[in-house]
Amino acid sequence: MEYKKIGLNVLFYRRAKGWTQQQLSTQSSVSRSRISDIERGREAIKLETLMMLANALEIDYRVLLENKEK
């Protein structure tokens, strides 16, 4: 369930910025379909991808690993 947790965090911070998946894709260079899969917790996420998303969202990558109730 770790992938689901990370995905929900990506979703939360993306929405907090008011971005669509496409906007996050453009900012992070991660494909929109990959972002969709990540947000749904469907696949493992590489550290490099995690870092790219965190940088685009302007947050520390460790925030995406936290287990918070939102």
C-alpha cells in the first residue's frame, strides 16, 4: 500500500497547486499517463521520478513519502 500512499500525496499536492495532471507533467517531464498511474497507486515509482515530481511541486521528496490523513 506504500504506492497508494505516495500516489495520494502526489494528488494532494498537485491539487493544492491547482494543477491538472497535464500541467504537472509539463513541469516535471513525467508523462501524464504515468502521473495518473502513480496517483492511483498502480505501479512502483522510481526515486528519480519521485524527485522530478517533488521538484515540480516545490516540496521535499520526503513529504511524498509521509503517511498523513488528508
